[in-house]
Amino acid sequence: MPLSPHFTDYALELLAGIGRIEAKRMFGGAGLYLDGMMFGILDDDVIYLRVDDALQAELEAKGSAPWSYSVKSDGAVREMGYWRLPETAADDPDEAAALARRAYAAAAKRQALRAAKPRSGSKPAKARAAARPKKAAAKSAPRRARAKK
């Protein structure tokens, strides 16, 4: 279900205590960004925040649930590290802003860890090319002649 017409405005107003947040539409929902970093998701008129282990434990204790989606190809359900804003924060801008600040910090920590981690394909192009197995030499007979055999 997509976002209702005024839900994005409500979410931006609720979380305004942490700064100028942008909502960018994506896949029927929206991503919440502060200073260019995504820290939340709006989906089905629910606010989800990026979590680290401590924030996840706190939100879970408050009855929150993770954001998840189903993969159409295999039917598996995947969680992405975003948890629902608790009901107590839905009408309390101070609590919502405090949780959003922690979500932003969790997103920044995650981004820093990903930047520091070497990527699997980070070898220079020459090294990657040298590591590839050589292709077998093509047979001298033309392709059509081989296909008739």
C-alpha cells in the first residue's frame, strides 16, 4: 500500500526537531534523509528508523517490529535494519526526534564501517585481468562446420 497523501508531511513535521529532513519517493514509499544520509523509511503510513544493536533492543522492548519485505522470486522475507517508530513516539515530537537522532547516528556508523571495509572487487583492473583464467584456444574449424558434425 502506498503512502497516503498527507503522511509524509506528518512524518516530516514530527521529526523536525533533528533538522531539515528530506523525504525522497522510492518504491511506493519514501526514504528519510538528513544531510544526504538515509536514516529512515516511510512505508504503508508507518515510520521506520535505521537501528544499531542498542536502538533495536530498545525499540523491540517498546513493542516495535522490523521493516521487512518479501522477495518475489523465492518468497523469502528479508529485514533491512529499520524498525517501526513506537506508538508512544507517534504523538510525541520530542521522543520521536530523540529516536531519529539515534537512527541518524546508527546510519552514520554503518556508513563509516562500510567505507572502511575493503570491497571484494577492489583490486586494480590489471590485477583482476591477470587473475582471470585464460580462454581455451578456439578450434580452427569454422563454427558452421563444427555444428554439422
